Amino acid sequence: MADKPVEDEWLAIARVLRPRGRKGEVVADVLTDFPERFTALRRAYLEVSGPQPEPIEIVASWWHRGTLILQFSGVHSINEADKLRGRLVMIPRAERARLGRNQYYVWELVGCAVLRHGGETVGTVVAVEPTAGVDLLHVRAEGASGSAQDVLIPLAEEICTGIDVAARRIVVSPPEGLLDLNPSQGRPSD
């Protein structure tokens, strides 16, 4: 799930679902792999229609039956809480959770160059598709004729042997024939 990027400067960590109770609390859908951040989080930002989100103080946060409840400063009624329905709760990208060595956010992979071990360019990651098993990198590859096609590469350690998000590079060691597959091949036509 990881923190969901909204724009270059902001990360969405929750979405307000609905009011809860009579004192302005809201139920929030957690959009981060680091829900423990809500324990100490006192300042966040709410999505608005303009370019910059609006700052808001978090008075309290707690878990109730596995659901995140938030109470914001200045929100004291069901009606006020209902006006927040659907809005994203965000933090500046600079405040994202720090990851350990050899860890990265999936969204950081988009835009990375994909290279074989020998240095041959495969293409550029244009999307990461979550699956029930291993996520798939959608890599835009230039064909021999100059036409672009997407190649699916499993985001598995055995295949993606070197990931350096700072250098914007992923080194792959694909099994024979993997890069020759086109996502549309093998599907029955109508």
C-alpha cells in the first residue's frame, strides 16, 4: 500500500470516509503502510481544490475495532465532519517514513530506467501494478521498429537484482524469453 503520492510535494496517508459520533470525529481509510504514524501525528494537511492543501491540527487519533478515528481541531459536529468526507489527509513528502537499506516506496520506481546486467537498456518503468502475489513493473520498451510497447516484469528479487532509486535505475536478470512477451499476447481475441 505504502504512502500514496498525490503530487510531487505531498503524500496521502488517509482518506476521510464519514463522520463518527456527535463531536466531529471522522472514520478514516488508512493509505499508508505505516499506520503507527497516527499515534504521534499532530499536524497534517487536508486536500482542497487549490494547489496547496490546508493545514489542520489532529487533536486525537485512536483505533476502534481496527478502524482509524481522527478528531481535528475546529471540527465539533457531525455536520462539520461530514464536510470532510472524501478528503485526503496528507503530509509533506519530506516527512515520509524513512526506510531501511535496500527498501523503497513502490511509487519511487516509476520513471526508473530498466537495464539488463550487461547495461543494455530495456526501457522505463511507467507503472507498478499491485497483484495478489508479486507486483508487476510496466516497462515501456522501444521496439526494433521504433514503436513503444509495454513489457511486464515481475518485481521479484530473482529478476530485479539491483534497485537504486537515487540513481533512478533498476537492473534486471530476466529469465529467457520474458522480455519477448507482450502483455497482449496469449489473450484470446473477440
